[in-house]
Amino acid sequence: MPVFFRELKRNKLLVIIWSAASAGMLAVSLLIYPLMVSQLQSLAEMGDTFSAMGLSAQSFLDYTGYYASEISSVIGIGGAIFAALIGVNALSREEKEHTAEFLLTHPVSRARVVLEKLLAVLAACVVLNVASAALGAASSAVIGEKADSGAIALTFLAHFIMHVEVASICFLLGSFLSRGAIAAGLGTAFGAYVLYIVANVTEKTRFLKYVTPFGYAEGNYIAANGGIHGGYLAVGLAITVACIVAAFVIYQKKDIKN
Amino acid sequence: MDAIRTEGLTKNYGRARGITELSLAVEEGDFFGFIGPNGAGKSTTIRLLLGLISPTAGRAEVLGKDIVRERNAILAEVGYLPSEAAFYGGMRVSELLEYSAKLRRKDCRGEAARLCERLQLDVTRKVNELSLGNRKKVGIVCALQHRPRLYILDEPTSGLDPLMQEAFFELLCERSAEGATVFLSSHVLPEVARYCRRAAIIKEGRLLVCDSVEKLGSEGYKRVTLRGAGETPRLEGMRDLRYDGDSLTFLYGGDAAALIAELARVGLRDVTITEPDLSEVFMHYYTKEGE
């Protein structure tokens, strides 16, 4: 798996910095929970002021709801940007940095290159989520609060799947873009988040949650219902698989630029 | 068996020219020169042979294997040196050579060490800190360390100092003597003339001629230089006419008797008739008169 390990090395710094920042921010937001309990009560009384961002009044009233909401706030959009960068760079960077010619004149099939790079992207998403989950658990222990572990685990799982979906869309973009790939990737992450905010504004726009990966990674929903929204998740998984398959097909046939 | 065989190989890049109906055969064991100026289609041909780009039409085989369907099997037996090698920034030379060997699933440490010693390449340096010449040496070791059957070299000596060029060709000659095929794309004609047995000239994406370097050098043409000629000879088959003081020189590819008769008619003080060198043949094909 030389390409996989090479990718891990190449992404090392970005993964370490982003994972530490995400996990650290989550830890801080959990550690201040005891100081915020009284203020959270008054926030809850403000009703659904923050509903567009996926936060409900109820989520401020118990630790599980607060924890799940913080996961969405901290590693939701932050993790999506990270996944977009890692995903879009995986294939496009070889052409942008003119190393594709070096790599693809070795006896490694393009399918193998795509597979190993995809696994490295998945590994990066795993590291970010596991580091955040580990530090989240440690922070809960420090403040002596106990959350519903099943709901929190599902929230992390939903975020991992969401990161993989964003990364897959960007991985596909990177399979045919070299210049402007990073902008396209970041645009995808931000665009998906904007769609999610719009989806939360009215009932009429709620269907957009089927399109945006943030739809099924709503910590507040998962904490309240004890599960991920099946419909949103099914569409998200279908988009993920379609993007990965398309990336394989496109990269097999594409002409490698000089 | 042919190491390389292309039949009507064509690559279109939309408006930009690629190559058109290129049919070429390079025998296994040959030291073959592929000549043409920048933009003639040399690199496009090489990129097609290596499967980096797909042909628009035609077909090609490398070492008896189809370039589209058997790309991996071909690459396992090919050593490729690009004209401008780009490597992963931050990697040390030793790491890069090891990565290349791992991608080939071969242990090339012994051969890599020998090559680095001969080319005086410091493997502890980071590749992005190397000079152009040293980066070229890294490319050479990557192309040679797995001892392939076919070497595809695109402008291999650009950036190398004369001593290193000599060392590099010495290595290639050794590999050639062991039976390997060398496909050398270049616009440095003296190195093609010196080392290659056969050569092809490509112009604007089309193959102009393919023959032994010796035959290409003569090609039925002679370089005729006259001194003190009473007037300019008028002959069919005259090309590349140039004046220099009281002497004039031209390439002549017509009947020898007609040449002698015309020289006798115009009158002259001195005449020399020589074989043109490869550069002159190349220039002949690249001048409008040569078309």
C-alpha cells in the first residue's frame, strides 16, 4: 500500500492540526458546561432563535442535548471543510504539483491509486472524529457529567459519515479538476452548510435536508430521537457511493496533464 | 520482436496539435533516436506509449503489449525519464528512490546505491532543495534502478553537465549492450548521431522519416561547397543554398552526372563534396524547401 502510506505522510500535518483544533474546541465547549448551565436555561427560554443552525431550545436543557449540539457546531462545519480539503487534494494535487507523471509511470493501476488515496481520505476522517470523541469523553469525565453514550456515539458516527460524503464529493471534483480544485472543494462544504441553514428556515425548504449532508448529522435531532434520520442518511450514502464510483471511472479514463 | 510499434497513432487536443497517424517500429535492443524540435509531438508520443494519455485513433504496442489494455505490464518493464522531473516536496532522495521501488514491488537498493555512486548523487538531500541537474540525476536513478527492458528518455541530458552527460550515456551504452532497448527523444542532434543506431524525425505531429542514422546522414544528399563559382548552379534537387563570401554551399540530392556537368558549365576554383551531418539532414527536413 505505498500510495496509501505516502498519502498519510503527506496529510500528516493537516490531520494533526485540524484534529487537535477540533477536539480541543469540543473539549473547551464541554468543559465550560457547568459554568453555562444557568445561562443555557435562559437561552432555552428564547425559544427557537437558533433553529436555523440546528440548535433547539430543548438541546440546552440536558447534557446529552448540549453535547450533541456542540459536536454539530464544532466538528460539523469545521470537519466538513477539513474533509473537503483532504478529499479534493487527494487526486488533484498530483497533477497540480506535476507528480502525477511520476506516480502513473510506475506499474500501479489507476484504480489502485484511486483506492489507496480514498482509503487515506477515510483514515483522515476517522482520525478527526476519533480524536474529537476521545477528548469529548475525557472532558465529560473531568466535569463529572454523563451523556447518553448511544446518542453521542450515533452523533459522532453521523458526523463521520457526513465528512466522508463531503470528502467523496470533493474527491470526485479532484478527479477531473486540477486548478481551482481547492476553491471548488471549499465551495462544496460551505454550499452544503448554507443549504442546511436554508432547510431549517421554513417547512417549505425542509426537503433540502435530503440534499445536504448536514441534514442527517444534526446532533440535536439524534439526541432527541435516539437515531439518525433514515431518509436523509439513505440519500447521503447514495450520493457518497455515486461520487466514489464516478471518481474511479473518470480517473481511469482521464488524460494526465503535463 | 519490436520494442515499440505504433500504427496510425493519433492524438488530438482539440485545436492544439498532437500527433497524426504516426506509424513507427523500434526493434528490441535498438538504440533509437526520436528527433524533433519543441512542440513536434515527441512528448505526446511518449505519453501515449506510457498510458498517461489515450489515443484518439490508431494503436500501439510496447514490448508486444497493447498500450491501452496492458498498461501496467508495460510500465513494469519500462524505465521513463521525463524532460522535467517533478517529485514530492519534502522527500529525501533516498525516500523517493525507495518509494519508486516500492511502487514497482522490487528491492532496488543495491542497484540504486551503485547508480547514485556513479552519478555522485547525495541521497540524504531533500529533492526540492536539489539543483536542476541533481533532480535530473534522481530521475535517472528512478528510471534505471529496476533494470528495465526498455528505456524511454525524454530530453534526458537537459540540465546535466558534460561530465554527467558522458557518465549517463556510458550507463545507457552498458544497458544497451546487455540487450535493453533505448528510445531517446531529443533535439540535441550530436548525441543522437553519436549514440543511436536508428532515428526518426517528427515534424508537426507527423513522422517524416525513419532510418538508420548512417543512412539518414547520407539520405542521397551531399553537401556541395563551391569556391570562386562564376554563377550559381541551377540544378534540380538543390536545397539549403547559402552564400559566404566567394563560396556557396548547398545540399544536392539529384543525379551526380548532372551535378558535374553543371559545375563544369558555371566554372569554379575549388569544390568539396561531403556527407551532410545529422544536423543538416534535420535542418533539411525542417526547412520549407525540405517539405
